[in-house]
Amino acid sequence: MCAPHIQAQFPMTLIIDGHQDIAYNALTFGRDVRRSVLETRQREANTWIPRVTGETLLGWPEYQQAQVGLIFATIFLTPARYKAGEWETQAYTMPEEGHRLAEAQLAWYRQLFERDPDLFRPVSTRKDLDAVLTPWFQQPAIYPEVTHPVGLVLTLEGIEWMTDPAQLPAWYEAGVRLVGMVWAGDERCGGMYQRNGLSREGQGWLAALAETGFILDITHMSEAAALVALERYEGVVVASHSNVRTLLSEDPHERHLSPLQIRLLIERDGLIGVLPFNRYLRPEWKNSDPREQVRLEHLIAHIDTICQVAGNARHVALGTDFDGGFGYPAVPLEINTIADLPRLAEGLHQRGYTPADIAAIFHANWQRILEKVLPE
């Protein structure tokens, strides 16, 4: 729960989270994001689930407590060769299997919207965005007395399973607005596990993504591929959930952003969503280590580095990736659930960030990106 004294010192600010694997967790672990974190943790106690992915950090009541009003919600699949175990239900071998799994996750979101519009609503247009955000700006949620629907912007985290750029418009029509070309990497585009660059075919996919109108997410691209994308992509470019490579002792998969990538994203008026995963803050950290070793100040160092390069707070935001293969206890000491995310405000204030800066980091930067790209 968010500490009352922090709420008193720092007025509650809307949060937009740039990355959560909600459908993946529902279809893999049976997690129901409508429940509270406590209820889900009790249901999973003494099961195999926390051992492979940690204890959940997410629940609709906690969204309300944290003022999380909008989330970029992924359709995420795992290439079968990178399966973490037999429990992986969202892994594919052939493109047809990938399509089937992706469509099942899309259907899951649609069912959520139809069944519980007072809890979650799709955001694919500026009209949708205004309808979702306005209540949060008019009055912060005070759970359980005052609550608001949470908006979901659908994203594709990796499209290695697609075989033809002509398939892209159908996903845009379905409401997807942000796409990462790869998760692991393939011959078209290098990624975390396949470190080539961007092929001529991959550049054709870039052109198709831009023509369709997607935001491009370079998060899982190899640096060589990402640099080409930053130079050539004709639409908006972001890194939805990446940290600063130079602050880490190791980054063997180029999972995080180099100084050049950060500078080019800033020059493109792009955005970087930082994530509070302990091993992406201190790579040597293990779940068995004392939680005191990683604190929100480590995440703030990544925020501050980006802001110092930019000279302002315009190009950094939040992309928590909560429940994306990790959960409690693999988060900074001050966080037990997403309800504690507003605790960042105190640390940012101590670093000299103004209320306007904090609002930009918490929501306004993502809002600016969406207002730029969403259709009427």
C-alpha cells in the first residue's frame, strides 16, 4: 500500500505504464488482473507459479491506489527454442501457431473489455484516450470509494511469427498501436539472442510498420538493428521498457540502451520507459539476496541519467514490465506491489525534480506520444 505521508507530501499523479504482459499472465498462470494482489498471492501460495515468475505485483485495486490510469498491454509470445519450461503455454514453433496464440491473446483482451468496461477499456483513438484520462484528471481515485476504468493500449512485443508485412494492417484495425519487431531476434532483425543487424527484408518491415502508423518499440532490438531503425523509421520511436546500459556492470544481450541509442531517441523526440527490475538495476542481484541491496534510488539514477543527457524530463517515463517474468521480491525495497510506484515521487523530489517534471515522467510524456500518433 502507498504510504499516506507520501501521498500528503506529493499530490497523487496519474501514472501511465508503458509495458505489462497482462494477457500472457492470464493465459499462462491463470492470473486474473481484476483481483487484488493479496487475493492472487493467496491463490498461488504453495504452487509452482511464484517459483518461476515471482509473486504478482499487479491487481486492479492496486492500479487504483497507485493512480495507474493507462497501461500499454502486450500480446507476447515466446519462440519455442527459448521456452523457460513446459509450463510455457504461449510458445510457438511455426508461424501459424504464433498467429493462433496472438489471436487468442487479442480475444482475451476483447473479452475483458466486453465483460468489465467499468474496470478496463480499450484505447486506440484520441477520443478513447480523452475518455479514459479525463476522469483521472478530474478526480484522483480513492479506492474503494472513487474508482475509474483503466485504459489499455494494445501492443505486439515481437512479430517474429509474422511472415508478410501485409498482415500488419489487420492488427492495426484490431486496435494495436505499438509494435516491437523482435523479442529474441531473427534473420530479419537482430535481438537479445540473435545479435545480427537489420536486413534488407527487415528494412522493408520497418517501412510497412511506419506506413501502417505504429509506434516502433526498439526495446529488444540488437544495437546494430536499433541504430538503423532510429535513423530510418519514419514514425515515432520509443524504448518501452529499457534501462541505461552504462549504469550496469554487465549487459551481455544488449538489452539496455547505449549512450548513442539514448541520444538518438532524444533527437527523435522519442521516449524511454525505465523498469524497476532488480537484475536490470544491479545485474548481480539474486532473489536470495537482501532486498535492501536494491532501492528506488537505483531506478532514479537511470531516470536522472536520461534527463541529464536530454537537459529536461521530456524523454523518460515508466515501463515497469511488472509480472513480465519477474515479480516480488525482485523489485526495489520500497515496492511490494504496483500500489507503491508513487513512492518514486519522493526520491525524484529529493533529486531536484519539480512537480511538473514528476508529472512528465509519470504520465505526460507517454500521453504526448499517444496524442501524436493516435487517430481521431
